[in-house]
Amino acid sequence: MGKNKNSFLSFIPYFLGGLIIGMFILNFNALSSLGSVAPALCITGLVASVIITVLGISGFFQLKGRASIRDANTDEDELDRYMYRKYADTSLSIQTGLVLSILVMGVAIIQQTDAWIYIASGITMIAALLFLFLLPTLLPVMYPERNLPSSNEPDFADKLLRASDEGERHVMLEGLYKTFNTMNATLFIGLIVLMMYSISTGDGQIFGMVVIAATLIISNVKYVLSIRNKG
């Protein structure tokens, strides 16, 4: 009972935060004319997505080149730290560029901006997707001494988790748990913001609200069933 109460109370700050943001939106009339600034927003987002994606692709080749060079003078501990951080930074850059490019392409098509914007964002999206799939192929190059699964194998993520040692599993699971909590809070706030936006502008976001609510419910059901069945 105490755990359930603490879990409920933990959502109160996010509810209040979403309510405050929603009240701001409710009184911000400029939101009703967002379509007029859509081209500028698309260009800004496109430039950001291209820069971030290029940085990620550059990091991919830097990591591949550094991981391939080993000699007697190589400090393995220093190399491992570099590769670990570089892989994380590269993955984050590529994923961020992918999300931004999809967002820009969607807004550009919906708002019917210049065709070159969604073509450029589509090219950026394809490049980001390609290198996102190629990134796991670096793992055998980074750690040739370990028997890691190939990225082409079925259930690659599960096999990679099983191939990791206890320390690596702890780091990954801790990161995933924090991500799960952050996603829950962010989607909860987003649900409130969409509701207030709909009230403010008259532009009903019911479908978006249903999608967010369904995502929240499905992710929580999946998480609870996963840990419940372990008991």
C-alpha cells in the first residue's frame, strides 16, 4: 500500500507541471497562428537535424577507425572508456537527428511548405536510419575478444544483454528504468498539454491524446506484467 501511495504521489509534480504549461498555452493566443511560422520552424529543425546527424555519422567513422587501431602501446582501459562514451554519443546523435528529421518532414508535408524541405528531411531520415542500423556492427570491432552476437541475428538485443557481464547489465537496466520513468512523466505532461492546447485553439487533438494515453497504458501494462511474472 505504501509503495502504491508513493507511486501515486510521484505523479503529482508532473501533473502540476503539465497543468501550469497547459494554463500558459490556454492564454497564449499566438498558438492559433503556428501555421504561419511553420516554414521557419521547419528550416530551423532541418538544419538542426542535418548537423546532429552529420555529427553522429562522423562519430561512427571516428569510432570505427579508433577501434580498429590497436598496438602494443595501446592503453586498453583508456580505449574502452573512449569507445564506450563515443558509442553512446554517436547513438544519441543519430537517434536525435532521426526524430527531428521525421518531425520536420511531417510538419512540412502537413503545412505544405516548399518541397525541398521534406525532400531534404527525408534524405536526412534515411541517412540516420542507415547508420542507426550500422552502429551495432561496430561492437565486434570494438570488443574483438568477446563473443558478441551479430547485429543480423534474431533477438539481437536480448542476446546482447545475455552476453553482457553483471556490471554492464546493471548499468543498462538502471538506464532503462530511468528512461521508463522519464517517458511516463513526459507522456503524462504531454497528454495534459494537448488537452489544454485543444481547449485554447479549438484544434481538437483527440487522436493524439488517444495515442499518448494508449502508449502510457500499454507500456505500464508491459512493465508490470514483466516484473509481476518474475515473482
